[in-house]
Amino acid sequence: MASWAAFAAGNALNLVSLILSRHLAKHPGKKESENIYTPIFQAQNVPRSSVGLVKEALPDEDPSQMRAEERARLDYTKRRQVLAMKGSRMEALDWATDTLLKAATDLESSIRKETKYWDEILSISDKGWQMQRTRKAVRNAPYAVKYGPPEASNHFRARGLAPLRMDKDGGIILDPALTLKPKTLRVRISENDKIISVSQATMRGALDELAIEKSIQLARASLFEEEMFYEMSIESRQLLSYGVELRDTVIHVTVPGEHPMHRKLLIDCIAQDDNGLSLHGGSHDWLAQDVAEGLRILLAHEHRMRLFRRTRLPPPTTQHKRQQPTPPLLRTLLAMFSHLNAVDSLYAYLRAVANTLRSAGLDVTLEATRELTWAKLTTTITEAEAKDLTATDQLLATLIRPFEGKASLSLPSSSVSSPESITIGTRTFMGPPHFGTEHKITLPPSLIQLLNLEYDPQRQLKFSSTEEVKSYLDWIISLDISQALLFKEFGARSVIKSSEPCIAVVSKNSKKGLIKEDDVEIELEKAALKATATAHGQLATGAAVESFTWNGSPGRQSLKEKVKSWLG
């Protein structure tokens, strides 16, 4: 309406100025200003003084008293006025009709566009996506979708909002944040610098081929993958001493272990349509895929725990800003690899030792648990203090805490009535007070007495490597066999002369009536048990030295019988 009023006022101004221009033409001394016309009228170059105004007074007398010419001219003028008014009304009615028809068409088009737009908005909302109103200044985008994880870090939380714009047909135009190339985390496993396993992308398909809900889901997955790689890149700076480094946008993780294959994890973030995701199709791809899925589960768990902590009572206020720690993604991965490598290596050795001791006629039992929390997981979840945490989150929380394994090997010298065992506890944690794997050995009272140590139920021997534990177990088991088992077997005839796994057995030579002393040495090494008898004269077999080795093969003579056959 304002534009139409301005147009009508401009036409009236042009008409009055054009009429006045005829009057100014009769007075040469007066000049006409061009500023009195509208710009559109000036562009049409209408001749000035082309319109005039004649003031004519109509007679007041009765038309019957007029002359015929005047009466005819008056009738002609009235007829022209009537025709002009009818034409003006018809033109106005035509304009109004056209305007109403155009308005109805525009309204119908707007209704169709709005219906389509709000149907798609409702469809997105029904899928569970969170919607929020945008600023009033945003054109054709009254709503925006929050597709980013709500508990993501600040940088990625700000990126997780995209306006839903309306196109000319009423459909939703994807925001540029949603139409970027989606990213995915790629995990590769290499052995001796050769790739043997590659993970796959989370979703497939181009954005123009996907529905709007799928496109939002793909954008969310891409943002999640980028955040995960970003957090791991920061975390890698703290793990340089564990063989973790970031080179050329690729995180290199050295897998701990005793295998000679030099295995590494290569983690990077690439586009979903990258050819590197489809080039490999080996039989070990499931391994890299499991690692990638494990990292995603850990970050999702961290998001849920942030929400859980945010809904709790806040900690006391302080002047120091609390730093949000980096999610333990690579640390958890390294801790699990290190723990499983340590306990598997140790327990495999203990099983081999137990098998060797049984083949030597020594009755021993072995109990081993790789992770105590996993063994009693049901009890842990049932007795958890945080009852409002889901069982899944409680399960994942066990992966972030220190890993603890336990093994118990009974002593060869212990009896059924009073069994005693050596307990080995393995604890792995990539954090203070110790970083990595630590072994703690608890000795039974009989071994503490044998070693002449002061008895302390809390005494534990600490070792930082599995090889040190194996070496100590070899020595302590050999000491128990020699100075406890064989010492009891030969009774008063046995003599302990040193702290080494060796005893002296006194016997009488029946031929000469002399007392002689023979040494028996026990050595356990690399799961092989070796007994050696050394005589100052001759053994019962007539030899000066006799030795025998047990390596777990069945059908061997027992250790006690073998030593007795040497000493008589």
C-alpha cells in the first residue's frame, strides 16, 4: 500500500508540474526546475507545456434557456465524464481482479511451500533430532537442527548446529555445514611396515542421494569422528614415551608385546569416499574394525559421563579454573594391550611351569584370572554405588580404571592339609603413581621363613617387567623344591649350606663304612626343571654326576624317585 501511495503522489506531482510548465512558458524570464518531476517521468522525455488547464465557468441558468450549441456541448461533456468514470471503474475492477488472482496464486504457492517445509521439519523432529528457533534476521530459516553431540568439547559443540533453509519449492536446503565432505576414522594395522588390516567407514552414500534425516545423521557421525581424532591427537602428546607419535596427520601407536612382527596401529581421519577405505579387503580387517569401534564406544561413554557429572551436585567453587581432562582413548587402548600382553605371557609361562612340575610328579594347582573386574562383573554392577548409571556405562567404566589380574600357583612342597600358594598380582594403568604394568608377588609364610625374612602379611615384592617375574619365580620354586620338598623327603640326612636351591644329603658307604655327602641342585629355567646330583665320591649309580630334565612330557620318572635312585 505504501508503494502504491508513493506512485499516486508522484503522478499527481508530475501532472501539476506539467500544467505549471505551460504557464512558465508564457513568461520567458522564469525558468523551470527539473527537480519537481520524479526520476521515472524525467526519463520518459515528455514535452514541457504539452498539457494545459483552461478554467471555464458553467452557466448557472436553466439549460432550457441556453443556446443549442452550449446545451449540446454540455451534454457531450457530461457523456464523456460518465464514460470516463465507467472506464476508470472497469480498469480498477480489472486491476483488483488481477491483483486478487495473483494474491490467491501466491497464497496457494506459499501454503504449498510451507506445508512441504513443515512436513520435513516434523519428519526430522519425529526422528529424535533436537530443533531450536533461529534469530529473526535469518531469512527463510525459522528453525535449525542440533546434530552435534550435546556433550562434545566446546569447539565441536559450536559446529553441531545447522539452519534448515527453505528453497523455492518448499523443500529444505542443507546448510553448508551439512554438505561438507563427511569424515571417518580409519584404523590400519601394520606388521613390518606392511598393512594387514583396514577398518571401514561408518556410513555409505553421497549427500545428494540421501534423505534429509540420513544427511543429518551422516553429518553427526562425521563430526563425532573428527572430535575423536582431535582428542586422540592431543592425547598423543602425553604418550610419546609409550611409542605414540603424530606424524603427517597420522597417529602411530606401537603395539606393546613380545612378538617379532613390529606391529603398529595407524590412525587418521579421512573423507568417507577416500579410496583408501576400499582398496584393502584382507582377512584381518575385523581386527582394525574392532579397534575403531572400541574407540567410538569409549568416546560415547565419555559423553554420557560428562552429562552424568553435570547433573550431579557441583564441586565447591574455587578461583582456579578446572581443566577438563582429555578422554582416555589411546591410554585405555594402550593399557588394555599392555595388560593382556603381560598377563597372557606370564600365565602361559605359569601353565608351562605347572605342566612341567606335574610331569615331575609334583602335585601343583594353578588359578589365573586375566582381569578381576571382568571375572566378577555381575557383582560389580549389582553392588555399584552409582545406581543411576546404566549397566553399559558401568561396564565401560571398568575399562578406564586400572586393569588387575591375579594368578595363584601352589607350592610343590605344600600338602593337601595345609596348602600354600605364591600369588602374583598384575596391575596396569597409564597414569600415576606408575605408568604401565606392575607385578606384585606375595609369598606364603613357609617361603618367608625359608628366606629368613620378617613375617609381614602386607609384604609384596614388586617387579616392573614380566621377565623379572619369570626369573624370580624360577628361583623361588627351585628353592622350595630343594630346601623344602627334598629337605623333608630326606629328613635328618639333608643339610642346607647356602641360600641357593641346593641341599647336601649325607649317606653312609656300606662297603667302607664311611660317611659321604652328595649335593643335589634344582634348576627351573624356561619352564624346564633340571635336577643334578654331584657326589664327592660316587653316587649309587656309580657315576660322579647325574642329571635329568623334565619339560612337561608325560611318562617320566618322578623327581623324588629319580633323586633317590641317585643317592640310594
